[in-house]
Amino acid sequence: MLQNLLKEVISLIAGKPAEEIVGLLDTQKYINEFVIAKKLNLTINQARNILYKISDYGLVSSIRKKDKRKGWYTYFWKIEILKALEFLRENLLKKIDNAEHQIKSRETKRFYVCERCHIELSEENALISSFTCNECGAILTLKDNAKLVRDLRRNREKLERDLKIVDEEITKERGKEDKKRGKEMRKEEKVRVKAVKLRKAKLKRLRIKSKELLNVKVKKVKKKRQNKNRQSLVHLKKKAHKKIKKSKRTQKISKKKRI
Ligand SMILES: [Zn+2]
């Protein structure tokens, strides 16, 4: 069903022969324009003309890639399904509006016809030409609108059925897009959570490392202080020792003197 609707859209914009392009563009991927031209048996310029026409309505999107060797750009195309369906919807609404307008006009106004020339005139114009045909001079007759109104009503009903189908497809397509967006959002959320975790882990590692470094430093300082203390202790001991020696010596000398 979707394919038929899309074909209708392309046919409205670029003419009936162009509608075969739908079979090629109706994918999630972008398609190389040279592939499109080849598959449709068209020259690249013919294919591009069709694509540009559709592109004017925003119903296809493209990306370009540069050929590194030749240095020129190749375009890749994709159909914008939702936009195409909305275009069709607008078109149908206009047709329904037009049909309603005609039905109302046929039900409320009178028209006159020349049976011979099959010319139709509004009541005002028939009055101006005194109810005679400008072409052949025959007397105009009042047109029976009943059959026409019946046909117009039937046409309007068909258009309304078509509109319902298009609306259903639009709902489906929106559902698909929402699903896709939801999936993308969940993916982004996962990436974000992972990044936060990584950052936390890194911070933790850094904290541990700096703590270790600090510990090493503290140890070094402590050791240094201990060494210093030990050295000064040794020094004090030596000093004390010397003092004792000295005092012993003076004691000896004084003893000798006394003797
Ligand atoms: Zn006539």
C-alpha cells in the first residue's frame, strides 16, 4: 500500500513515468544516483531532473560523497516517506474541498446548456445572452444537475476513503519514526552512562595514585626526620660522652693536685 501511495506522489510531481523511482528509493539507505539512472534506464541527467523536481518539494533527501580519484561529487538519495505522505494528504484535502465546493454550487445554483454544442452557462450568463446559444442560436435548456451531483458525491467519498488510508499510513510511519528516535535516545543514554562511569573510574584511579604518591612522600619525610633525629641523638651522645670524659679528667687532675 505504502509503495502505491508513494508512486502516486511521485507521479503527481514528476509525471507517471517517474513513479518507478519509488521502488529504488523506498529504503532506509541512501542510493547512488548513478545506480538509480542505470536501473531506470535513464541518463544521469534525466534521473537527476526527476530527483531535483521531487527535491523541490522536500520529499527526498540527499548526501554527497567526493570521489577522491576524480575529484567530483556523487549524490546519494533517499525518499522522505512521512513528508511524501503528508504531501499526498494535503493534495487529497484540496481535492475534497474542491469537490465539496462543486457539490454545493450544483445544489444551489442553476445552469443552462445548449444540447447541440454541449456548452454550459451559469444562470447569470444565460440571462445575459437571453437564454440562446452564442454559437448556434438554439434555445438553452435548464440542466438537470442530479446525475452530476451524484457523481461528485461518489468522487468525494472515494477521496475521503483515500484520505483515511493515507492517514493510517502516516500514523504507522510516525510510529516507526518514534520507535527509531526512542532507540537512538536509549543508545545515547547508554553512551552517556558509560562515559560517566569511565570518568568516575578515572577519578578514582587518580585519587588512589595521588594518595599513594602522598604516602610515599610522607614516608620519605618521616625517614628523613628519623635519620636526622638519630644523627642528632648520636651527636648528643658524643657530646655527653665528651663532657663526661672531660669532667673525669678534671676530677683526676684535682685529685692529683690535692695529693
Ligand atoms: Zn449551440
